[in-house]
Amino acid sequence: MAIWQFYCNIVSSKKNSDILSRDELISWKDIPLPDYNIDFLKCEKSWAKNIVQYGNIDENCIEFIFCKDKLDEILCRLDLRTFTKYMLDQIVEYVKNIEACFLVEDMIYPPKIQTMIGVLMKSRANKFCRNPLGYIKSLE
């Protein structure tokens, strides 16, 4: 994953997040398969047979990872160098439609535009995009 990419999981909101481990939380096993036919990103060939990929892996991308023909997890990568509010609107609407939330690090966020703008603004990817040299110097 590139430093300018924001990374998160899309997790089912039907799970009780208070009592689950991270691995249990990101898993879509035993949950009805959500629609993964996304119309706002082009379906691309993935590097792995068990991944259905929408979007370019180096840009904005949603990946559906399958294990034994069952959906295991949904990953989302956003290229903050070129990311637009339109794309955020599309992704948030999709997450709402599949009754899911965003899992960023260990925090769960509802699919709301303002919430996700705040999360994106605080991300290391955004800090890098705003001032690449300053960000790299801050790592020393």
C-alpha cells in the first residue's frame, strides 16, 4: 500500500462490535453476501484468483476477498492525491446500501460523509499528501 493511500475495512453493521476480535469483525462469513457489483469503479483483474477487485490497486480500490467461495473481507483503498468528494459520496452510499461501516485501525465509523471527511483529514495519508517532505521529516 502506498503512503498516499488511505486504507480501511468495510465491515458488516449487523455484528456486535463490542465483543468481537478484529479478525471476527472484518469477516463476512455467515453474513449474506452483499452486492459487490459496483458501478462507480471499473472491475479490474486482481493479482489473486480469490479477490474481486473494483478500481485500480494503486488508486481508489475496493477488494472483495473470498475464501472457499465465501466472502471473507472487504478492503478499501483511497488515493488521497486525487480523491474527490464525488468518489467519497459513491463509496459512503455503497457502504450504507450493504448495511456496513468503515473500520479504520481499531475504530468503527458509520457511513456518513462528514464523519469520513474528518477521518480522512486526520489520516497519515492526508498528512503526507499535504506536506510530503514535512511528513517524512516528522518520522525521524
